Amino acid sequence: MSLRVARGEYNPENERFQYYVSFKPTLDPTANERGAEASYRIEVAVSLTETGELADVAFTLPVPCRDKKTLQYVATTDSAKVVEDRVFVTVPGLSGDSVLEADGKLELDGAGKIMGLEIS
């Protein structure tokens, strides 16, 4: 399955964009309501292109999100790799120029699977 990323509007107050990385095949990353049943706040390392596109993402999984069932969508995403308790995601065709630390929110669906990552 291929990765889908959506970039939101620029927020001048925070001086940054908001991004959504979708791991669930049927999830529209541009939707305002995605139907998340649970979420976990995390810190995310992001690599951005010079035009502000998301090129790479890395984060540590919260303890409750480290089992095979929870990682099902992530594990089937072509450009995502799980190594122990870390997830590394690359966006095909993009190369980052700068690395930033950002706040993120992992969203889980009703079955307890990670469906996406909101980055702000």
C-alpha cells in the first residue's frame, strides 16, 4: 500500500504547516473528521523539503501501540519501516532539506489499529 500525505494551511501563529500521514488504505487524509476512536500524543522528527513538503517522519511508538495488531496498517505501508519501538516513514520521490521536531498525534481506529498521524 502506498503512503498518503496531506498538508494543511499555513498557520502564521505557529509559523508552520499541519500534516496528516494516512496509513489506513481507505482513509482520506484531507478529511476533517477521520473517525479516530483513540489517540496518543507523541513527539515526531520530520524532514521537510525546501518548499515545505513532508519528506521523512520518525517517531517512537507509545507502549500500548507496539503489538502486531496495532501496527497492521503501518506494516503494510510500502514506505514505512518499524524497527523495535520506532517507526521511520519516507515519502517516495522527496528529499528533506531540514529536520524539525514537532508535536504529533497517533490516531487509532475502532479496531485499535494505527490509522494515521497528525503532525502540527
